[in-house]
Amino acid sequence: MKKLIVASVALAAIVAAPAFAGDDMAGMEMSRPSVSKTSSNTALTEAEVRKVDAATGMVTLKHGALENVGMPPMTMAFKAKDAAMVKQVHEGDRVKVRVENVNGTLTIVKLEKQS
């Protein structure tokens, strides 16, 4: 009887795991964006620099919705396309960015520092 209970609990955990894993990104559109929207295809998103890591080329941004990659507003680290981007910003700076999926990595491809 004890083995049956243990097996039942293990089976329930395996079956329930995929349902819980999907909830972390509920509502996040994962499909490719429409190319017909020219303005959103080149639009910049407002963001605040939270952290700069020159050694890894990563910039952590608190950003608005990134429509072109289907990402809601959040705080996340992104790879910068080139080192010059990393050098021009500091923690607390207000910026406008364009993030794209470059070979499977979300990458800042355009960055404009705001005054």
C-alpha cells in the first residue's frame, strides 16, 4: 500500500509539472512578429539602465513592452551588440532601445541615451 501511494504521488508530480512550468510566462506571445507593421518593426522602447557589466557585454534594463519579440515590461539583462553601447551608459540612465533575437540571443541592437 505504501508503494502505491508513493508511486501515485510521483506520477501526479510528473503530470502536473508541465502545467506549472508554463505559468511563469503566461500571456507572453512567443510567435514571430508581423513584418507588415513597419513602425513597430523599427520602434524603440523606453528603458532604465539598472546594471552595466562591461566584462560580459551585458546591460540590465527595466524596460517597457518589447513588442517585436513579444516580451512584456520587466527587468532583464541583455547582450549588447557592440562594446561601444556598454561604454556609453551607466546605472540609472534613461535610454531607448531596440532588442532583437540575434541567433537565439536577445540582443540590444540599437541604444539611444536620453537626456
